[in-house]
Amino acid sequence: MAGGILIKGPLLVMFVALARITVSILDRSARWLKPTRPLAGVVWLLLLVRPWFVAISAQSGFLLFQDAVGHAMLGTLNDEDHYQVGLINAALGNFAATAAEADTIAQHDPHHLFVPLLRWQVANHGNDAAGTRRAYRQFLDDYDKEMASGKAEYKAHKTQLEAFHEEATGAVGKTGG
């Protein structure tokens, strides 16, 4: 882990933490972590990477860390990554973060089909009938053109997109797209 941090920065910590959180949620317990002795591991990790952190912070005044977390890590997320983060936030009940992920995708691709899917999650949770209808309508309006674009993420989520298309069509009807 220390070697991974020194090579890739905090990205590795994010992946390991996300995996541990996911397993703990699915298992509904974090007891499985105890035999791994995480406290001892964290102490060793800090001892191994501390000299590097001290040297870097002395050189850059923490600017490297801000850049690594703020731009390098989060800036490398593509639309599918933002969609997955939005779904995770929705599953955890953080619908404000889900809406933020939809907005992030919409900033550079307002017609992306993941935008209304995430907005539907937020509206549906909040029992917002008008918001649900807007999400369905946006999805239907953009569906044909977006599916014809051949985006890889649409191929990867084809079943989900088709099911949502059927649901939206049943809820508000089909208009041209």
C-alpha cells in the first residue's frame, strides 16, 4: 500500500477504502476487518510514507496534495465514473451528491442519458412527481440520438437503459427524439 501511494498518490487509498466500505455494507458488518489489524497497518503505512509527505510539503507547501486530490484524482473521472459515483451516493441516501454528479455530467454533455437517470433517482426518492416526469421526458427526448452515438458506456449499460426507456415510455409516452 505504501508503495502504491508513493507511485500513484492517494488514488490507491481511495480504491482500497471504497472496497472495504462496499464489503462492510454488503456484509452489514465491519467485523471482518479486525483480523487484518488495520490500525497496525495504518501505523506502518504512515511510517513508510511520512518522509515523502514531509519532503513534498516542504517543497510545494501542500499544493501538490491539493492538485493530486482536486484535479488529478477527481478530474480523471469520465461520465460513466460520475454515473457510478452518483448511483453509489443514491444507494447511501446522499441524493444531493447524486444530483451533483448529474450536474457534472450535464456540464460537458447535457444530452447524456446518465443525466436523467441520476436526476430520476433524486426525484423518485423525494417523491417529486414533476421532477420524475422531467427526467423521463429528457431521457425520451435524447434516447434515439444518444443511443445512435455508439458511446461505450451505453453499450455497457444497454439493459438498464432499455429498461428505463420502457418505463419512461409507459409513464409519459413516446415523442420523437
